[in-house]
Amino acid sequence: MLIAGVAVAATLTAGTAIAAFAAGEGNNSGGQSIACPQPVVPAVPAQAQAEVQRELANLDKQIAEANNRLRTSAGEGGPNFVQNAILGPLASKRVAALNRIETAIGRVAAKPEGLERFATCGLGQAPAVSAPPPTTSRASSGTGNGNNSNAGNGSNSGSSAAGQTIECPLPVVQNVPAQAKAEVDRELANLSKQQAEANERLRTSVGQGGPNFVQNAILGPLKDKRVAALNRIETAIGRVAAKPEGLERFATCSLK
């Protein structure tokens, strides 16, 4: 059971590198922070979700550690100190974590390529991220690494067919405050449960309904449930920190 449809990196990455980063930073100065592009994982099998989420959390931990190093080393080093002592090692750690995400997915489905493009971080703003590499694998989505979650929906309007599964984008929820973690984890588990229930409905309704059966009876209701769960995640975080916006973009699922 794959989870797909989060493929447009431009919608999830943050800004472009500031001029200081592009030219090579000077000594670390107080008040600056390290920003990294948010990884876009286009297709996550259900069997790999736990490992992928663990590595996404590891990426957050790496950023926090690098920012602490930045804070405690203010004024140290020469003109390339931040790049050589903090940003460079951070990029290497992120490459390793992103490779582990690729490997985790590759054990049970088509292995994604090019997640290393999210490895490089910058001061102030995250560097721009290149477009995903082209792929000919049909396992990634209905049109390779399609531009949105509707790319695979061309077949959604048909009646249920044996061997098909429902794919949903994996929500990327980063920097969750400790006070909200339990509730966020509960809602992430709820999303997985909703998808499993929808796939069971799909399996047991093979051959039923008219041309819009899957969309109207399964995918539509599933989207409504996911919007509610994603909104609860936003609310849980918003009680104790800045409320994230736009998690509803992970609500739409498709048929594979």
C-alpha cells in the first residue's frame, strides 16, 4: 500500500539562500539561525511509514543541534567557520538520513531518488531546491513524480477493481512542540487507520457501484476525515506554538 502525491517540491521548500550563504558566510553572529528545506517524500509505503517518520524526526533533531552549535560558537572561527564547521557537517548528516528514507521505501516499493537535494541548509533562509529527477517508474505516481495529488485521479472515478489500493500523501509535520507531540502522534496514527479502513472498504467492494463509486463512496469521505485530522494537528500545535497552516494539502488520496 503506497502513499503518494506530495511531489511538488516548490510548494514545500523555503525561499532562496541569502546572499551571505551564497558567497560563503563570515563569522557566526548572534540572532541568526539555520534553515533547511523541508523534504518532500513522494511515495511512502505503509510498511515504511514508521521508519520514514523516524528519519524526518532525526532531520529535525539535526537542525536543532546545528542551531545550538551556531548559538554557542558566536564569534568563533574565520570567514568560513559556519560553512566548514556547521553547515557542511549538517549537510552530510542530512544526506545520510535522506538516503535512509530512500532505502526504507525501496525495501517494499520503488525506491525514490534524489532526496539528497533537500540536504543543503543555509543561514536565515533555506537554499532553493532543484526539481526532482525524472523517473519512468509507474510506482511513484500516475504520471511519474506528478505535479499534484490529482495526477493519479484519472482512474479514481471507475468502480473498484481487484488489486488496487488507495494512496495518500504522507503529512510532513516538523518542529512539533513537546507539549503537542502526543496529540499529533495520535492524529498521525488516526490518518493511517483511516487509510487502512478505506483500503478495506475498497477490497470488499470490488465490482460494486457505478463509474463514480470509488470517488463518491470511498475517496471523498476519506478526504473529509483526513482534513479533520489534519486540522486537529494544526490546532494541537497552535495551542503551544505558532500554528502551522496548509496541512490540508495532504488530505487528497488517489487510487493506484
